[in-house]
Amino acid sequence: MALLMSEPTTTQELIDVGHRVLADSTHIFEDHDNKQEARDLLAHCLGVDEADLDDGVEPPRRTRERYLSMVTRRAAGEPFPFLVGSIEFYGLELKVKPGPFVPRPSSELTVEWAVKRLRRRRDPVAVDVCTGAGPIALGIAHEVESAQVWGLDIDRSGLAQARSNAKRLGIDNVRFAAGDLYDALPRSLSGGVDVITGHVPYVPVDELDDLPTEVRGFEPVHTLTDHSGDGLDLMRRAVGEAPEWLKPGGWLLLELSEDIADDIESMCVDAGFEDVGTISDDDKLSVVVEGRKSRGTKSRSR
């Protein structure tokens, strides 16, 4: 901040400075709305809604200093939810702290399509693998109250956060269980799941250093890679074992990056899925590969 010609004092000046600092950062993803993040950080420091910020007001010095400190930490890569302690995800305010993979708005596309695939199904069952802190599972459970939802992960710290958020939000149709991929599911659900979702680790080990600081510096390594050569061994298992659990006509939806979509589509076809395709938002920042289990495919036994 020493390079500034004068100290920012008004709300508008503070937002402008925050915007410039975040836009110049090389430690965060380029797709962030930096001006909105600057506004949200200042609103958090002031204890007001972002919509209530008054451009001409001069916040107290201590508040300004706290805000500029947060901007500096954000520009250095610290995830936004860690700074404010929460994130809004699919209409839910989820409390967040370090440990599991940070919930991100990019996962909302998975929830949206899972909900579409669950609509009009009687007593639907949904399973979210590699659930982390459970944002996808919680989003689905909140939107489809008739569904029985399971969130699965090998890391218990993320599951603890997921359970805490479920209890605080009053979402009682979701269960979180620890295990390796599908291992924590009761055998009674074999062949009885309507939708499986997952944000499965897929980054090759030798590409970890290419990730921005906000990911490689703050996310546990096991949430990013399975340590296999191409990073896709866990994804192969997620796809290959899914038919055992899905109902005929059930759907698998996997969140991933655009550059591996073709590979995952091929995996799904090889596993016998039909209607395989890729869904994305307009800017392709959120990408989901989906496939439907054939109505004539029998579940494989272990």
C-alpha cells in the first residue's frame, strides 16, 4: 500500500484500491470479479450488506486498516471464504474454515443439473462422492426435500463441517459418511441410486505447481490429485464403480475442467453409460460431464 499517492478514506476510494490490488494479483484466478470481491470485503469489515455501501462515507481508520489488510491477504492468494468465514452457495450460507476443499460457485452447475435429474422421481436417492465440506450434497438436499442424500469423503474434517452446516441450516435429509469413494454406502443402496455427483480430484502431480496460490497454497493436496501419472485414476474408479450403485436410468454427473472433458466422456462410454455429454456455463468456467445408466444394464457385483 506504500505506493499509493494518498491514503484512501472514503468507501469508494477503498473499493477502487481493493479492485486494483486484486486485479494486479498473480496469485488468484483471473476469472474472479475483483471489484465485487473488494465490495464484499469492505461490507464484511463494516458489518453491512454489500448493497448498503455508501460511496461517500469515511469508515473509521481501524476499519479501513482491517479492510486493506484483508485485501492484501486476498491478493496473496488466501481464499475469500477463509477471510469472511462463509460463502453463499446455491442460496445457502455455508460456514467455511480451512481443512477440506474450499466450496466454490463453480459447483453450483452440478447442483442445478442434479436437481433437474431428480425432479419427478419418487423417493429419490442422490450420492455425492469426494464431497469435501458438502456443498453439492447440501445444495441438492435443500432443493429436493423428498430426496435421501449422501455425502461421502475419505477426509473426516470436511465431513464435520458439512454436518455442522446441515444442522445449522436445518437440512435433515442428508447424511455424511467417511469412506473411500462408495465404500461408506450401505449395501442396501446398491442399484438404488438416482443420481451420483462428484468433484473428484483430477490434477496430474506434475501440474500442481502450475495452479495459482489460492489453490496450491491453501487446498489439501489430496483434494487436488490422486498422485497417479495422469491424475485420473480416482476418476476412473468413480466412473467404473458408479453403475453398481445407480438405478437403470440413473445419472452420473462429474465436475471437472474443460481440458479433460473428452477423456471423461470416453470413460463414461466405456463404462456403458448412454446419453453422455458435457454441460457448461456460458464462459465454460463450470463444466460437468454426465451420463445415464442404460435401463438394460445390470449392476455389477463386487
